[in-house]
Amino acid sequence: MSRNIARQVLEIEAQAIRDLLPRIDADFERAVETVFACAGRVVVTGMGKSGLIGQKISATLSSTGTPSLFLHPAEAIHGDLGRIVKGDVVLAISYSGDTGEVLTLVPQVKRLGSPLAGAADIHLDVSIRQEACPLGLAPTASTTAALAMGDALSMALLERRGFTVEDFAVLHPGGRLGKKLLRVEDAMHAGDDIPRVAPETLMKDVLFEMTRKRLGLTTVTDGEGRLLGVISDGDLRRQMERYGYTLFDRSAGECMTRDPVLVGRRELATRALDLMETRKITALLVVDEAGVIEGVLHLHDLWKTEMI
């Protein structure tokens, strides 16, 4: 019985969303352009469950490049109306269209010169055939439809703004999502932590530097800090097989790999990880546009951030 009710709920809510597709029309485009042109913020308001949906829509807008805040309509008419300033756009959510607190707020918003209130014919229809609640009382399909339309508006604005992954990373520095958007420069070893040797450094001293810095490699750089090559643990093993113990009398320049895998410091760490996995390596070298070594990103560094 429970499974049947659950399936029925999902079917009704899925249909409520499907019914929105024909309503992505000229009014939707006008709403997108109105919000896009807004010099202020999107003030989202709604009572009860509509208000809870409004809070989520406001949060989604803010996190995808459209500044937004949620304003409780009852609190607005008791002093919080001052949060709305000229240039803001107001997005009001109502199940019935005649929510008393929202209707009381509208003339006050118009007086402040809200663009969307002034263009009152912009209406995003999220009406439904029926609620998914067996009693027909609890907001279910209606809140699902409103939330889905809010997501559609937010994503259309994201696309309209040309909002990028890099922009998203700036707004999400914390939590698990923030870790996924971590940049190489946030996790790499830099400064004195970078293992470095000159091309004329003997391999016995190269080994000491690799052991001291404990990254499983060393960079080989010129006098200006420009990267010439890299010597990894794997290089050491291969060169030992080739030269035996005479290896330690050879120079770093003779034994280095001249085309190491590179990454930029502003690259997302997730992309750096993909590169490591594709190339089957455990570290990447970070250089600037002039080829100067800036850091070393090791797989262990990403483990420490709990990104993987």
C-alpha cells in the first residue's frame, strides 16, 4: 500500500513538472530579461510553504550569479520593507494568487519602483491539476512545480550571464562542494617546499633533495627558476637499471625528463586529478606563463583536503 501511494505521489509531481513545459513562453523570456537587467537584487517573497520554496529559489539565484534575498511578506509590512530598494526586482510566489500578506505587500513595492511590480503582466504560471496529497490538502505537487520553475529561471539566468565553473567556485569556497571546486594553488606545495636542483647537480645530491622534500620527485630549474625538467622516483629506478651505481656521478640534466606534465595554478583541482589519473602519475608541476616553477601538486595533497 505504501509503495502504491509513493508511486502515485511521484507520478502526480512528475506530471506537474511536465505540464510546465508549454509555459516556458514569451512571459518566461521577459522574466529572464527583466531579472538580467536588474541593477539591484531579486527579492523573493511568499507565505507558508510558498515562502519555504522561495527561500530555496533565492539561495539558488544567489549561488549562480544573481544576487537575491528572501523577504517574509508579513515581516515586510512590519518594518522589513526597508530591505527593498529602488532597482530591485520582486519575485512573489503564491499558490492561490490572493495570499493576503503578499497582496498587502504589492502596493508598497510598487511605490518603491520595483521593475517586476511595475510590469505586473509578467506571470509565470505554475498551476497544477491536483496535489499529490491523498487528502488534497498538503502542498506537494504545487510546491514541486514552483521549485522547478524557480530552477528553470535560475539556470536560464546562469546561461544568460555566461556564468562559469570558475565563477561558481568563487561563490562556493566551503563544504564538500567547495572542496570539489578547490584550485591547484590552494593545495600545491610552493616556495621552499618545492624540491629544486640545477641541471649540473650530481645525482647523489638529487637523491638527497628528493628525500628531504618527500614528494617523490624534484624539479630541475635554471638560474631564473624556469623549469627545465623533472626527476621522479620512477626516473631514478629506470636510470639505475641503465647506469647502475655510476648513476650517482651523473648530472641531473643528463637524467631528467624534459617534458613533464604541467598544470596552471588557477586550474580546478578536480581537473588536475583527472589529468593525474589519465596520465597515471602522482604529481603535477605548476608553472607560470614564463615557465617559472610555482608549485608541485601531489596526489596526497588532494587526499588531505578530503576532495577524494
